[in-house]
Amino acid sequence: MIKLGNFIQGKWIEGDGDGKLLFNAVNGSPIYAASAEGIDFSAALKYARETGNPALRKMTFQERGRMLRSLALYLLERKEKFYAISFQTGATRIDSWIDIEGGIGNLFSNASLRRKLPDETFTLDGDPIVLGKQNTFMGHHILVPKEGVAIHINAYNFPVWGMLEKIAVNLLAGVPAIVKPATVTSFLTEAVVREIIASGILPHGALQLICGSAGDLLKHVMSQDVVTFTGSAHTGLLLKSHPNILAESVPFNMEADSLNCIVLGEDVAPGQNEWDLFIKEVKKEMTVKAGQKCTAVRRIFVPENKMEDVWKSLKSELEKTVIGNPMNEKVRMGSLAGNEQRDEVKTQVQKLLASSEIIYGSMDSVTVVDADAQQGAFLSPMLLLNKTPFSSDEPHNIEAFGPVSTIMPYNNIDEAILLSKKGKGSLCSSIVTNSSALAKQYVLGAASYHGRILVLNNECAKESTGHGSPLPLLVHGGPGRAGGGEEMGGLRGVKHYLQRTAIQGSPTMITAISNVFQPNAKGNISDVHPFKKYFEDLKIGDQIVTEKRLITSEDITRFADLSGDHFYAHMIETEFNGTMFEEQVAHGYFIMSAAAGLFVDSYEKNPVLLNYGIDELRFTKPVYAGASLYIRFTCKEKIAQEMKEINPEVPMLRGADIPKGIVKWLVEMFDNTDEIVGIATILTMVQMKNL
């Protein structure tokens, strides 16, 4: 019997005692034992805070992002080792692909978020706020990593994805993690963590693992820690109300299993592509991972006049599902994670039968391939029918966490919306329809009770990831029964592990703190044009104030002819009575172009490689012929770029291997009255020194 290890305080240790037996879900044989008895959880938390946290906090977002990418590549090379173990959880190859490669993909996705973050250990949040009439007092918001540890208490259904999708977010934010997977499938999590630790990619203390009971772990959490939980709403509530969680005001993010639903639009009829999509989606949600997904469809809402056609189509498709040993290539649905889970599903189905009937499947028998139906945790897919969804509470309150769904009728889209809300909050919902009117009505009516809504039709079907697939760059969580949390969501997810603090002071002081130039701060004026400086030599606040350029009527007319923009306000012969303008006005884009002519040092080769784009361009005052234009041009922000990976089999693009970074410049355009007429942020690619 193999005893699983716990990775605590930088060492692999076995818990005391014999531990809890873990079984092969396919044949019922004992394969591992897990114990966390004897672990000093207080010391584990202290180690994470005092060793892992400082190490991660010293790294910039760019470094943390590259770390995640390196880890993803490392794990991807070892995925077959994880697949071999995953079969023992009852998962098919497709089920395991979602768990293993889906989890690794989450690392890649979160690693890519570094491109939206500065090369700093912190980041600013939102826009600067002017607080004084004289422009000497302002406010901003800064985000810094919390000084605690992320504690992840995960469910049994996704032992790899459940861990990787969470630690990707906290590691990018600069916070270490202690992962407590559900014990029943913790052997797969442990295998992945062993590879992570062996890689040496993460700093010491960045990741610890508990295989077994979490004991008194929550007794030792502090206000800088963050606790996340995935599992049942009942257990989540118990943990969320832990006295120490409440006393320390510890952020608690919960993703609870919910009664997600799918709606067949009234416009969809048999024979249409959308009909087939609906049937396929329901079947997939019932059979993938044997229905053990927190996002799985539990409630199926169908127009009453199409009920019989739908359930007949569903029964026909479910009959084609080959169930059995997931290592058999013919099998499309494996077992549940264990006999305890199978017994729990049967108990919940029995409760559902108080107001529903089984129209496909059986609680007592299932035909399996290459396996023993009784020794393994196998269960037949079960389609239930409830004819009275408005007067029946069971299908909206009771979840059978397995291959079980209940089909129910509705008469119009308003009824479908009301029924979707009876689940009291869900992670996700889908509607299959070709009608934009129905889709809009459903989304706006149901959104307040759902964390995510998929509108599925033939147009998006080929690229759609489906009802039950959370995506790392979108919010994963839901209101009410679903827990009220957000595990992911791109930068939104990262910010759960960052402390937002309002900072106030002079623009110059906020610039010095943030390393981002703030409007009205003091610039650094020198005789050397900023375009002549390499990336490393540029300082935030490096600034020039240009000479003036007279804007003439001829300039405006020539630009109109050159660009083809003959908007009436740019024409000298226009009668301007009743317009917003007094006379011929310069094109905003001409003013921007003239500004570039003033601030660009263009006569000699310099470290500026190219213009990368323009952000936040605004024209704030009309410029008429006779006005004089001058520019205040300031280095606003710098972001180093990574060297491109060169494939020796592909001809190298010129300059692809040049060390470089992106520099953001604040461009302020003034007229002869010293009033701002335009403002923009331009981006240039600037070469680094050849070291």
C-alpha cells in the first residue's frame, strides 16, 4: 500500500497513523492511503508567510508570469504520467484531458496576463483622480500582494484542474498557496505536485500540499490570508462561518455546486442544427466526468409542445453511450470517483423522485464494458421527467452530483427565466436559440442569478467550448447557492489576492511611488532627446517641451485633400452659422500628426524601433487657423519585452531577437493660450543596450 506524502515546510512527509484508504474507482481495489495527522498547520502557514510570500513578492508580474509559463511547459511534457494515474479516478481520456491539460492550459492563460501588467511587484488600478483645483493634489489606487497565504480547499472531481486554476492566479499575484485536495482523488494531485516541486521552478514556500484532513488549519488563518473552497454549499457554509474566518475578516471565496440549467429556445425545432446542438450538449453534460462537474446541467427546460420529441432524442443518444473501464478505447463514460459518491448520488435521486420519474436509466443496473458494475463505482445515466416545475421544489433544490438531469416544460421565455432563477443562484446557464430577441430577453432576465451564460447556436458551435467549460479569462463563480465567489476572470481573479489601497499626494510624489508618470507631475528636462536614449537609460518623467508650430488654413486644406477627410468643419468655404465651430477647424488627426512632427527626433538613427500605437487619444479644444501648437512630451511608463523564441526551421524576422521594451509617452498638446487642445498616450518600441 502506497502512503501519500504531504509537502510541508519544504519537505515530503507522511502523516501519522494508517491513514484513510483510497480506492481505484474502476475496480474497487485499495491503492493508496492518505493521512495528514501530526502536521503542524500553524507552522505550515508561518512558513508560507515568511518564506514563500517574501520570495514571490520580490518578483515582478513579468517574472511571475514567465514562471507560470515555464511550469506549464514542464508539466505538459509529463502529462502522460498523469493520464495513467487519472484512469484510477474513473475518468476517461477525454475526462482526464479536461482535468490535466485544461489545468495546464490555465497556467498558460494566466501567464499571458503578464502582458497586461507592469514589470513591477505592484500595479496601479483605475485612473488617476484630480483632488485639487490647482492640480497639486491627486489620488490613485495601488494594488500590492497580500502578505499571507492562499488556502485552497478543493473538490474531488478535478484533482488537477482544481489546483492549477487556483494557484495560477495567486502565484501571478505574488501570494503562496497551501492546497488541500479532496482526499478521495488526492493521489492524482499529489503526483502533479511532486513534479512541480521536482522542477525547482517555484521559489521555496510557494506551494504546500495536504493529503488528508485539514485538521485545525483554519484556526490559524489571519487577515492577510485568503481561503477558497470548492464543494457543496453545506460544507462551504460551515467553513465560511468558522469563528476565526469571521474574527480575522479573512476573505473567503466559495464556488459551490449549483443546479445549472439549459434552455431550448421556442424557435428551435427538430431537424434544425440547433436542435442537434441542444441534444448533444445535454448528453455531454450528463456523461463527461460521469456528470461530476460543478457546472454540469442539472435542469433542462424545454417548450411544453416539444417535450416528448426532446426526451425521445435524448434517450436515443444516451443509449449510444458506452460505459465501463475508461482504459478501454470504446468507453465514453467511466465510473464515479468512488462508491461513496455513487451511494450519495442514489440517495439524492431518491429524493428527486418525490416529484419526478425516471424516463431513462436505472439506479440499480448498468451495462459496462471491461469492468464489474458492482466492484467499480459505475452508475447509469438517468434522465428524470418533472411535469410540474413551478410547484415542485425538489429539482430546484436537490443536486445529484452524477450523470443525472431533470427535464421540465415551460410555456414562454418569461417562464423559462423564472424557472432558471428557482435554482437560487447558479454557476452557469445556457440557451440554445437562433433568435436574438429571445437571447437578449433571457440573458437580461436571468443574468442576476447566474455567473455565466452561454448563448449557443450554429454560428458559434464550432468554436464554442460548451456549457460546462469555465475559461480562465472569464469569471468562474456564481451568486446565491453557487457561493457568491469568483475563482477566475483574468485580472479580476488576480486582484482577489492583491490589496487595493488609495494613495494621495502630489502628482510628483505619486509618480515617484508608482513609477508611472502622472499628469501635472514635474518632468525631467535635459538636453538629450528621449528618443536618443536606450530603454534602460530612459527615466520615468524624462520630458521635452517642443518649439511652436503655426497652424495655417493651407495646412488644414492640404490635410483634408491628403486624407480625403472633407468633413464640412474642415472646409474654408463652409457657412458656420448653427454649427459648433466659429470657422474652419483643424482635423484632430492633423493636430496629432503635427504633434508627432514636433516631438519626433527624426533625422538620425536612434534606439526607437517603431511606433507601436496610440491609446486614449482625446481632442479637448478646437484648433483654428492662426493658432500655434506646442507639445509637452513625457516618458510615462516602461514595460520590458521578452525575447522572441526563434524556430531555426523558420527564417528569422529582421530584428526579432533585438532586446527591447515598450515605452508609453504622455503627449500633451497646447495652443498659444497654453490650454490643452489634445492629449494622448503613444507607444514606441525601444531598443535595449546590446550587453
